[in-house]
Amino acid sequence: MLNHIQIRDFAIIDAIELEVGAGLTVLTGETGAGKSILVDALLLAAGGRAGAEVVRHGSERAEVSATFSVKDNSPALAWLADQSVDHEGECVLRRIIGSDGRSRGYVNGQAMPIQALRQLGELLVDVHGQMEYQSLMRRTPQRELLDRHGANDALLDVTAQCWKTFSTLRDEHERAATTAHEREARQELLRYHLNELKALDLRAGEVGELSAERLKLSQRGKLAAGARGIAELLRDGEEFTAEQALSKSLGVARNLHELDAGFAPIAQSIDQSLIALREAIDEVSRYEATLDADPGRQEWVEQRLAAIETVARKHRVEPHALLATQVELDQEFIALNTLVASASHLEARLTEAERAFRQACADLSRARQTAAQQLGARVTTLMQTLGMPGGRFQADVRPLGSTAAGAYGADEVEFMVSANPGQPPRPLAKVASGGELSRISLAIQVAAAQAEALPCLVFDEVDAGVGGGVAEIVGRQLHTLGARAQVLCVTHLPQVASQAHAHIRVAKLTDGKITRTSLHALTPDERVEEIARMLGGIAITDKAREHAAEMLRAPTAADHPSAAPSTATLKRKSVPSARKR
């Protein structure tokens, strides 16, 4: 329910605040007074389209805030939870339009994309005008209204879950079927590659070992020459060798040790060096001997590495990555075999999921057919009282193609209307008369009203094209709808205005330079005067006042027992005008 709306620098409005209560609230006034200003502002706050033209001249931005109570609005509460928006049963929609045309939206102070603001707005307010029946003109809202009327939430949840399971398994099955022949070819290729890799019998680290050995063997002559040179320098020198020098040095150190104990560590160090030198000489001799151990080894290493590199090039990997490649191919081969083994099991699961989904769709279709009959009968009855004798309404529930069924079932819903006797029903979206559209929409809204909370309903001149007794019936129906939902109605008809729970008068004031609009919440006496103005002409007579008072005293104008009287409070009375009607 809309609790409060605040408008600043919107069109030529400077500032206004309005508090709205439950039930039916009407806005009346002369043609062109700007009665639709609240409708325009509410649409803007709820994510409607707007540009820089809505910003009051000389201002930097236009701003509209609308506060809604959402404690009984389950869809809105779910949306707020999905968006992680904090709330305490209240939701504030705020829209700012800059003079440069840029737009910003907020929900409870949290920035939101305009599209998200529009999604939430559709759950909070539904605007209906002569040519503004967006929600009832589209198939999806028609289906949703029918499901809401039939209380099909549980069936919808089951159908959506069955569809999710079925579509997931179907996609898996399609992928498996599409790649069946490719799988066989892939298995054959994998088998070939795995046999080749297994025949190669590559060991972990072998590539590095062979590469190092190949380098050693290719430089065998240089290594042998170096080893011989070291041995000659250390042991086979012409004059004296390093070993001889250390031996003689050790003897001198030992002799001097007898003279000075300080030579003891020196003699020990020389002795250790001599031992290490002899070990090094032996090691280099053995190393040199290994270089000529197997002349055919180099050829074998080259052939082994060539085979490894050839297989690596096939798989476009480095030689050292071949073992990892073998593991991957082996896992893929096992997975493909598993797919083959599980194909029959997958197909059985798919068959069961499809059966469950079709059954859920059938249950939902039967419930929709029942709801369509009930809704059709109720709307048809209401149409008879709204100046369309012989009019007929039906909600067609037609099966979709087998491939078009989805989370919302296997039906398409379309509202069909025959406004006059003898005419075949036509889609509601193709009904030409704006007045007929207004009354049919009103009949549908009244018929579909349930005990659950409904959004704020706004009717912009819903009574256009009717008068007399039909106008009074329209007022009664709006009053009845106001017992279940909050209703705001812009009207020119006293028969409608007299049925309201609250009444706001819209007037245009001008001093020749600036045009302003005043909004005034009427007292009971002021309502008599306003309805008398709507009944009479330029001059309001006592007869008109008596008639107005009689209309307000009529039982049909009393508040519905189940609806608390509404109040509308203006925080500021004088505001500039919005669009003209």
C-alpha cells in the first residue's frame, strides 16, 4: 500500500508531500487542472521512463519518493530479500532525474538500476488509464493473474521444479547423443595414443637424465682431455707434482713441529689436503676411464631421446610433460567408457523426469481451466452491470507446443472479450474503445481481487465514456475494489467521487506569469461543495448541493464494512501543475 509520496522540482512542481490511506481515494478538478500529476510522479518513482524534460526549469534535478508498506506483499518481500535490501515492512522508492537527463534510482537508500526499480515497482503499483493497460494487454500478466485467481502457487512451484530437473537431464542426454559417434572415434584415437605412450615406457625424470647423458657423451673428448690434464698437473708433472709438493711440505712441517708446537695444526692441515688431493686424483682417473666404457651408448641415448621428442611433438607438449599427458588421456578414456555405461541409466532418469513434468503440467492445466471458467463467469457478470449488456469475457487456456512448455507449464493464457451481443470474442489487447477497455479492466480487477494483499491500483479516468447509472455502478465497483486494495482514481464523474473513502481536489491557479496547482484533502462539507460543482455548471445552486449531499448519504457511498476509512493528508497545499488532461 502507498503511504506517502513526496515530489520536488518535477515538471513545474517545486515541492509537495501527500499521505494516502487505505480504500478508494479520488482526485477531482477541472479539465487541465493537473489531476494526473500524482499518476505521473508515481510512475516515475516506480521506474517509469523520463528524461530531462521533467526537471523544473531552473532546477538541477527532479526528485520523487514513494513510501510503500510491504509487510503483506509476499512478492515484494521476496524481491527485497533477493536484492539483500534491508527493510522493516516498509519500502521507499526514490527516483532522481538530473537536468542532463541522467537518472538514478534507490530502494531504501540502496542504489538500484532503473530496470530493477521497475521490477519492484510492478509489484507495488499497477496503473490503468484509457490507453495504459500494459499489464493486462500482455499474455504473461494475464497468465499470472489467472494463476493468482486460482491460487495455483503450489502447482506452479511443483511444475517449476519438475521443469528444472527435466531440462537439466535433457541437456545432458542431448550432449551425450550428439557426441556418440565422436566419442567412438575419440576412444579409438585415445587407445592408439595410450598404447604408444605405454610402449615408450617413460620413467619419471628419465628425460632429464638422458639429456644430461647426451651432453656428456657429445663432449666426451673434451672431458677426457680435461681429466688427463688435471691428473698430469697433480701427479705426473715433469719437475714435481702437487702431490710431491704437499708431501715435502708435510715432512718439513713435522720436523718444525719438534721445534715449535705451533706447527702441529699446520702439519695436520697439510696432511688432510694431501689425502683429499690423492682422492681427487683417483676420482679423475676413474672418471676418465668411464668415458671409454661403452662407445655405443651415445647412439642409444640419441635414439631414445629422438623417440621421446617425436611422441611429445604429436601431443604438442614438452618431453618432460609426456607422463602428465598420459595420465590425462587415460582419465579421459575411462570417462568415455563411464559415459557409455551410464547412457542407459541417464535415459531412464530422463524418461521419468519427463513423465513427472508432463504430469505437473497437466495438473496445472486443469487448475487453470477451472480458474478460467470461474473468472470468466465473474467478469462477464460485472460487465453486464458496467454498461455492456450482452458482453462476454473468457480466459482462453490453450496448450503450447510440446517444445514450448517450460517452468510456467504447458499453457498460454489469453483474455478474450466480446463487448457487444453477437460479436465473437476478440483478444483484450485488440478491443478498440478506450471506455470499454477501462470498464473491462475494472471488472477483471474486481473479479480477481483475493484476500491476499494487492498492489496499489491507480485508475486514470477509468470512467471515461460512461455516465448516468453506469457511472454510479463504476463507482460502486471501485469502492468494492477499495475494500481489498488501495485504489487511487482520477475522475470527472460525481457518481464515482461520491463513493470514495477520501477525496482530493486539484485546482489550477495562475497570476498570468506562473501556473500553480493546489491539492486539497476535502472535509465532508467541502466534498458536498466539490460534488455539487461536478453536478452543476458554472454557478453552484442549492439544488446541486442538496443532490450532492444526498449522493454522499446514500448507503452505497458508505465505507465498506471490511475497509477502514481512508485519509489523505497534504503536507503542502499549493504546487505547480503537471501534465494536462
